[in-house]
Amino acid sequence: MKKLISLIAVAIGLAACDLNLVPQDAISPETFFKTENDLLLYTNSFYNALPSAEDVYNEDVDNVVKNSLRDELQGTRVVPTSGGGWSWTTLRNINYFLANSAKCPDTKAVAKYNGLARFFRAYFYFGMVKRFGDVPWYSRAIEVSDQEMLTKARDSRTMVMDSVMADINYAIANLDGSRQVNSITKWTALALKSRMALYEGTFRKYHPEFNLPGADKFLDECVSASENLMTNSGYTIYKATPATAYGKLFSSDNAIPDEVILARDFSDELQVYHNLNYYTMTASYGKPGLEKKLVNSYLMADGSRFTDIKGYETMQFYDEVQNRDPRLSQTIRTPGYTRIGETTPLVAEFGATVTGYQLIKFVSAPKWDTFSKDITDMPIFRYAEVLLNFAEAKAERGTLTQADLDRSTKLTRDRVGMPNINLTSANANPDPYQAQQYTQLSGSNTGVILEIRRERRVELVMENFFRWDDLIRWKEGQLLTKTFKGMYFPGPGNYDLDKNGKIDLVIYEGTKPTVAGAQLLKLGSEILLENGNKGGNIVVNGHITKKFNEARDYLYPIPTQERLLNPNLTQNPNWE
């Protein structure tokens, strides 16, 4: 039987509804917190803070695009009256536990579960800082009568993140050192520290407008945490054949523990499911597909740049996916694709993908295609991310060597038989296609940072909304205002997408044709091309103007009601 993390909350985790409500209707500190099992039961509820399956796979920024746009991409966010992510229930439960855990006489158990609680407090505050910047720091449970604490001003981001790092260091020192794919361990804490420190270090580097010191300190913390995990944990990159290894990592019912540090578990036996297969194969969830710039970013199989090929802009689907980084054909349907356990080749279904680049990452066997009945485990932390964090932090610090790349990015490239990044060559000849996208980069390490960002985008696509966080920390919100595009077609006509001699797609004008077995799309309504009947790339949401306010949109606003309740809360810049 699979152990499920954070799928059933114990009552104590549900009792509190906000910062100043004590969950004593569910437990009594006088009778609880007496045994290690009590500590275990209470802390089980903390796992509910981890991403749901949808939070892992439902990316919709500029890697994966849909037929609708988030408010963040349209520039239509407003100051909410309430909600908006300003919720403190999780923190209240964590601090309540930390205030009472010492009632257990087993000091080793107390240290272990306090480590778990402080992991989740660090995780909680990391999310709040990413969203709001400065936030009040609460290290203890607040009573309803404590008006001074309930109406305190926001603490500085510098103070909060220093406290977060203290929490995660405690967790690393006190959590179990075993490898458990469904439980928080020392290695999960190191992976979180690596993620948080990279985010904070690069945010501070690329956002001078916030006047935040210590960028290099956080980048060094990222390197240290990553290196500790790389050297001591025993995790490795999962490898099979280059043509299948990457895809198998994500289509496995059970998370592969060689590489996956922490996963959310799903089980047919316990009837705990998610909706991934249905999400990728119906029109009900926005018809997700890879965006053209990402497809262009995949290298050729020999490591050369696709965008250096003359005429790449007008290359049609079959030709553009030949001899590419194998991760492309393990992320989207390409010629020869078959479902797991089947032999019939399938092309993209345009009724299920708005760009034509139909997702297959995480897609499992057809028997799980029913609505909300899929059991593939969802990775929350995996070793590949830590390797990429290490390489990026070293590059940003200016201390990256070829040996560093050989122990980090080389491993993710080796999985799929791709040559590693060459530090000297990358810096001597930065990719102009990538450089045109990342406008904030400069300096002698520009070329290799571009390559590490490429590797990160390709390796981590469709996982945990990494792309949103990356664009925010790199100060590249301008990329969200670009027109999203899909496959290139020279105009109306019949298309054999996989070159097997059979027409798969007809783009037509006027009267609907009759072509047996083909998908029929009317130009101008069911499919839009940049230049109409003169062809071009598929245009997605071309009628919607996208905006990103560089002076405002890197943070979210504080809800109006919260500022009325606490007049000491200031609003984020330009959200007044």
C-alpha cells in the first residue's frame, strides 16, 4: 500500500481558520503532545501545504499556453477586498505546535518534529515573501487578545528571509537523514534551501529597485546546500535509454526514488486520483500546448542550436522536430508517438492543444484517461532541480568552472545522450535567440547563464510553476507580454504531420471539405495564423492585449480588508 502524504488532514489541522484562532476545540495541550505519535499526528496536517497535483502540472505562463490567460498575463490584477493569498492559517498551526511540542518527554522526537515544523514554516514564509515581499514575521502563536502582534507592521524582507534560513538550517540539522520519497527528510530540507536561496539571491541581484542587500550571500547558501545534497545524499539522475528515460520519470505510477526527493502520492487502491490524462486530451482545461519559443529553444541532438539553422522560422512540424534534444519528443507528441502499452502512432489532436504541440509529460496509460482518475505520482522536489540550482548559482557568482558543469548539467544532458554545456564556448558565443529574450543579462558569464536557463526551462517544464518564479526573479516580466504562438503552417491546405502518407490535418476556407480521418480546422475561427491565408505560426489569444507593469507586477497587492483591520500594513508599490 502506498503511503499518502498530505491527503487526509487530521482534525487539528482543520480547526484553525486564521491567525488568531486557537485550534483547542480539536485538541487540548494538557492531554496531547505527550508522545512521539502525538507529534506525528499533528505534523501530518502540515503536508497539506505542499502543492496539489494540479499545482505541479498546471503550468500556464509562457512555457505551456492555453486558450485563456491568467490575470497576471493580461495585466488585469486588482487589489482584492480579501483573500489574495494573505492567509495565515498554516502558520498558526505550525507555531501552535512549536509552542507545545516540548510537552513530549522524548527530546529526540521533539527535535525531529520541530525540524519538520520549521521546514514548513520556512516553506510557508518563502511563499509569502515571493508573493508580497515584506510580511509580518510571527514566530509564536498569536492569541486573539494580542492586538499589538495582530496589528504589527510588515517586517523587512531581509529580516524575514534571514529567519527563514535559520528555520531551514534547524530542519536540516534535526530531520531524518534517510531517503523517503513521501516524507520530509534532511534531503528535502536541503533541496528547499537550495531553491529558496537561488530565488532570493537572483531576485536581489536583478531587482535593484528594492534595495535588498546580500544577493551573493544567498547564492553562496544555494551552492552550499546543493553541494551538500549532491555529495552526501546518494540521489542520482534516473537513466534508462535516452529515448525513454526522461519520459518514464514522469509517467511512472510510483515516483522513482533514485531521483525524486519528495513526491505527492496517488493510489488506485485508496481511490486517490488526479486529472492529468484528461487535462491533456480534452478541450475542457484550456487545450494546453508548448509555446513556440520553448520549442525553438530545444537544441539539436548534437548540441548545436536549432535557431542557428537558416529558415528555422518557417520550418514545418515534421522537419522541426527531427534530430532534436530527446526531451522534446518525451514532452510533446512527435512523429511515431504511441500511448503507453499501445502500438498505434498518434499525431497531435488540435481539439486538445491550442498550439499543436500536445503535451505528453506525465501522461500515463490510456486506462487512466477517465475524468479525475489518474495515479501517476507528482514530484515536488527532484535531484535535477538541485543540480540546475547549483550551476546557476555558481554562474551568477562568477565562480562556475567546467568541472562544476560536469557534475551538474552534464548529468541531465547525459540522461538523454546530449553533449554537455561547454563553459568557454558558451561565453565566447552567446546564443542571440536566447539573449533577445533575457534582456537583464550582461557580463562575461552571459553565454553560460543563457545555456543554464535553457537547460532549466527544458528540464523543468510543466513542473511546480517554476517558470513564473524564474521570470519574476530574473526580472523578465516583459516576456509575458509577447504574442504566444504555435506550429507554423504556410497557409490553408492538407497536412501530413508525421509523413506516413496519410492526411492528418486540413486547414480550410469556405466550405468544409470531406477528408476521411483528418482533423478539419477552419481558418480564421478554429485556427488563426499570423498572416491569415498567407500562413504563419498559430496565434494564441492574439485578440487579448497583454500587459506587465514593471513598476508593480513583481509583487502582489495586500487585500483592502486586511489593511482596514490592520492600519499598520502598508501597500506594495504602485498598487494604491
